[in-house]
Amino acid sequence: MPNGSSTEAETGNGNGNGHTNGHGNGHDPAAVRRHPALFRAVARRRNPRLRRTDITVTDERTVRRAVKAAALGNAMEWFDFGIYSYLAVTLGDVFFPSGDDTVRLLSSLATFAVAFLVRPLGGMFFGPLGDRVGRKRVLALTMVLMASGTFAIGLIPSYAAIGFWSPVLLICFRMLQGFSTGGEYGGAATFIAEYAPDKRRGYFGSFLECGTLAGYIGAAGLVTAMTSALGGAAMTDWGWRIPFLVAGPLGLVGLYLRLRLEDTPAFQKLAEEEPGGGGTELKQIFTTQWARLLLCVVLAGAYGITDYMLLSYMPTYLTDQLGYDDTHGLLILIATMALLMTVITCVGRLSDRVGRKPLLMAGMGGFVVLSAPAFLLLKQGGLAAVLGGMLMLGLPLVCLLGTMSAALPALFPTPVRYGSLAIGYNLSTSLFGGTTPLVITALIHATGSDMTPAVYTAGAALVGMVAVAFMRETARRPLEGSPPAVATREEAEEIVTSQSPDPKF
């Protein structure tokens, strides 16, 4: 079984069927020069040419159904987390009564961060499981658990009703959310990446982040509408429960869509070759994939900080630091996210043409350059200034949103892709992404400067640029450990013909 430690240079085309010339495989260069025909024959035997049957020809309708099922689950994940972040002030009043507004808000945000502390545990459990039993089964399970945790939060009695047990129950259900979410993004990104044709993986992968924005928009829209209709007192009294209770029906819809699909072609082929399934022991992932895990953690960390800063923390920043009206701040954020949704698939398509690295570098560099000017604009107040500042942060973010879902799965080989990505992504999100609102709020309180978010974001993006420089380009190439995936039979025949004047079909 592949251990995932090979690189594209060793496998040629990234799927284990590449061609080597004998050099770099432990052979004596002098012997290779003396017996070139012999070593070419050995290389052909070890790395046979691709046949037409080795190449996966994707079905457009099936790919779109797979993308829809994965993206809906991602939308629900961020709907759940978006609700909590947008209701952070209200939930602080409900579950953490205190005379100090800052302490109450920090308590609420700390509970928000608790879910992220258990996400790596969820990734370590669900990720390797997905490599053994299949992506589809695990994604269905995470959907059920995530919806159940969110729904249960809407049923918790307030602190006034049951006292100490109220925040305890909230923390428990937040941990259930976090544990189940640990298997969600890695599985959904893997699911789409393994279904999509190689030349369109960026385009289809970008729909996963469309789900992210759709979830945030749904959460922000629902909270804004309810706050406007009910008022602050009613929202604190009972209205806050409704957004959480909506997660139940949404979870059933997502479960139905996921159960209708077959598992990915890449996993099915792996299961045929290895009846016991892919995957490996957790210890082996850390020992054989440590360099790629480190790269994934840094990339996802920079991405998570910039993402959570804008999409989760910004409403709290506008309200608590700048004194902006709750409803107006959310409406501006909704408008910003809706605009990003209109261009995110274009960014994904562009990444298929020019590569992942240029767009990731542009996004990280954009945050380094634009974070300070954007927050200076936000501090000016007024609709135009706030909207301008949000868009300045949104433009570099969309470069990451439209590219990362295709770039991260391609870091790892098929037999350990789900597990490695789930561990790396969730470890990073736990350490950096989910703690962003709490860290920024604490830093502002400690320093007294409302420009702290700009410094924190720019610093994270600068580290991200270094990580992008070290990653290899994967656009338009087969996933490592999987056969090429193409959209038409003609493309498959072209690949085979390019290898040999007398191809075998």
C-alpha cells in the first residue's frame, strides 16, 4: 500500500503510473549509462503505461450532485457557527450574566472557541475512519451529529432558569458540534476533489466555499431579520433559540442528499485494489506525512485567521469597538458576502487556468497590504467607509476561498487524504481560526488599540505567504495516488495516445 510519502517527481504524473529513467531510484548512474535499455525495461515494468481503463471519465451530473451534497453540509456547518458568532452578545446575556460587559462577551467567545478545541479530536477520529470505510458514510454521520448538537443548543434553559448547568450544557453541545465538524471540511473537500475532473477541480472545489458563504449569509440574514422584527429584549428572552432549532430540518435535507450518492471514484478504485480499504494508523500519518501536515497547518492557519476575522468576528468588532448598530453591521456583512459569492466560482475557474499558487499568494499578499487601510476606513464610520473597508478585506479573502478547497486535498495521497487533511486542517483551525475572535478581543482589551485586528491579520497572512512559496503546484494534475480524472472519453484517449504510438484500450 502506498505510504503517501512519495512526491510527484517520483511518480511522474502523480498517480503512481509515471515514468522514471532510473536516476534517483538508488541505481548506479554508471550502470544506467552502460545498460540503458535494461533500466528502461525495469522502469516500464515498475511504472506501466496508463491504459484507457485506468483513467476515470467523470459524469457531469454525478459530479454536480456530489458538489451539491458536500457544499450543503459545509453551508450547514457555517450556518451553525455563524449563528453563534452573530448572537455572541445575546448569548453572553443568556448564559453568562455578569456586571462586566467585557467579561460577559469574553465568556461567550470562549465558549465559541471551545468547539474548536475538540475539532482535532474529531479530525483524528473521523478522518482515518473515512479513509478506511469511505467518504460517504463518514460525511453522513458528521451531518447527523452536527445538526443534533446545534438543535440541542436551542433547547437549553437559560442561566436564570437552571443556573450553573445552563453554561455547562452549552459547552457540552458546543463540544459535540466541534467534534462532528472535525470530520466535515476534510471529508467534504476530499469528496469534491476526488469526484471532479483534474482540469476543473478548482472550479468545483470553489462551490464548497460558496457553501461557507451561504451558511454565513443564512445565519446573518436570519439573525438580522429576527432582531429587527422582535427587538433586543425578545431575542434575549426566547428569539435566539429559533436559529438553532432550524438546524434540525436542514440536517435531514443534507443527510438525504449525501446518502443518495456513491462513494468517490478514487476511493472505490482504492477499495478494489485494497479490499481492507485505504488509510493507515494515526501514528503513521504523523510520521510519514509530517512535512505535508505542517504545510497544511500553516496554510489553513493563515486562511482561518483571515476568514474568521472577517466573517465571524467583524459584527462583534463593529458593535463593541466602533459602536455601530447591530443590524446595520450585519446587513453590510451580508452584502459583502453576497458579492463574494458572485465571484468565488470565477476565482476557482481562474485557479484551474493559472494555478493555485498565484491566487493564494495574491490573497495572502492582499491582506498584508490592505488590512491596515481597511481598518482605518472602518474606523471612519458611515455606510460608505464601512462598506469600503469590508470590501478591501473581502477581495483578498475571495482569492483564498476560491482556491483553498482544491489546494488542500491535493497536498496528500489518496489512501490517507481524508485523515491527513482532517487532522491538519482541524488542528490549525483549533489553534488559530476558532480562537481568532477571542484573541482579537483580548488583545484589544489589553492594548487599548482598535487596530489590533489589522496587525494580527496581516501577520498571519505574511506567514501564509511563506507557506505558499513552499507548496507545489497541483492545478490540472491528477491527485497523488489516484488515476487521472477527465471530463470526456476523448480526453482519456488523448492521454493514452500521448504516452505511446500504439496505445492499449
